[in-house]
Amino acid sequence: MPPNPQNISQPAEPKVQLAAKHSLLTRTLHWLNMMAICALIGTGIAMLAGGKAVEAFAGSIHEVFYFLLFGVSAVYAFSLIASGGWRMFVPTPNTIADATAVAKSELHLGTHTPRLKKYNGAQRLAYGAVLMMVAGEIVTGLAMAYHTQLAWLGSLLGGRHTVHTV
């Protein structure tokens, strides 16, 4: 016979206080960014794999999501500049040292004591890299979409084939 659940004493749940790390604006921009990038990947693959009819249709959708990504990035960049949050993504000796400690800890080669407040060094480097990749997506997207109007941009990036490869 199973024990009576009312007679079992269970330890009290630890009290956890949640702290908001990100504002509603940052969370909203994050999800819009994710949606735009996924749509850009999907429509980009469709344009490469499909014929002319698919390319025209997917290209129109691709452009809508490109401008969504551009707008989200502009709003996020403005909010980072206005709040001074951009400084968090500029690597410093502390960032590098903390990222190294995080990597060693993850490989069980040492322990990591957090030194930085909002993100650890590895996170700061990773998020900074993502910001640079999104900037690269925007610039190469402009060079591909407006290759006749912005021919100088494609040339600056190494030519049309290099831009498509990137």
C-alpha cells in the first residue's frame, strides 16, 4: 500500500528571487531579430534552390524581413548608444581574463568566480561577435540587393562573388 501523501514531510522549496536582466524593449527586439534572421535564411535558401518564379516571390519576402532586421538593429543600436550599454561589448583585459576563466571552468580545468556584473566575459565576447555578424549581414545584404546602385560597396567588400560567399 502506498504511503499517505499527507504524512510525508517534504523539505521547503528554496525561495528564489528573479531579477529582470533585460527590458521589455530588449526582449521584444530579440524575438523580432530571431524571426527576421530565420525568415532571411529560409527565403535565401528558397531563392538559391528555386527557379525564377520562386526567386521573385521569395525575394519580395526576403526584402521585407531584411528591412525588419535593419530596423530592429537600428533601434537596438540607438538604445545601446543612448544607455551607454555599448561599452559592455567592447573587450577589455578583464573581459578576456574572465572569458578564459569561464572556458577553463567549462573544461573542468579550474573554477570560475564571476567578476563581471551582467554577463561573464565569454558571454560578452559572444554577444559582441553576434552584433558584428548582424552588422555584416546588413552590409552584405545592402551590397547584394542594391548591387547596381551601390556598386562601390560590393567592390569595397571584394566583389560580388565575395559578398555572396560571405
